[in-house]
Amino acid sequence: MIDTLSRLIRFQELSLGPGKMTPSEDQELTELEALVPESYQRRVNRFFDRGRKGVVPVRGSSCSGCNIQISRSIQSALKREHEIQICDQCGRILFLAEETAEAAES
């Protein structure tokens, strides 16, 4: 799960990056497209098409994409890092922001 999520984040960085991609970035994007499941690509591409991020951190207990509080079950699942979690409100893929992850470990 962590590998898929990190690939999705990099996929997003390359797809929404400013300006034209370098040949090496274009190659990396192609490689990521082969590694990231198509269902996740379709999900994030719907947001990319509107110039928005499809993979966002949870800050505190809220999705940073729509600012709606996520359920406790999703928060718990994010801490366990076993599977990709989706915001019930906006449909974005969620991950724990570093400061949220550090607070959860305390």
C-alpha cells in the first residue's frame, strides 16, 4: 500500500507540475502509469482534468481537499496503512500528513 501511495503522489507531482516535463520526467510518468493500478489513475485523473489534486493529506482529522472531517474508521485505517483510503465526501485518495502521523504515534 505504501508503495502504491508514494507512486500516486509522485504521479500527481509530475502530472500537475508547472511547465513542460523533461524527457526523464516524461519517462518516469510512463513508468508510474504502468505501476499504478488503473482504477486509481482514473480516480486522480478526474481531479487533474480540473487542475486539482486527487491525492491529498489528512490534516488533523479533515480531508485537505474538501475540509470535511473524515470518519474514525478511515482515520484508523490510514494509521494502519493497509489499504488506500478514499474521502467519503469528495472522493480524493487520502494519506496522513507527517504532522498527523507523528501525533498518532505519540
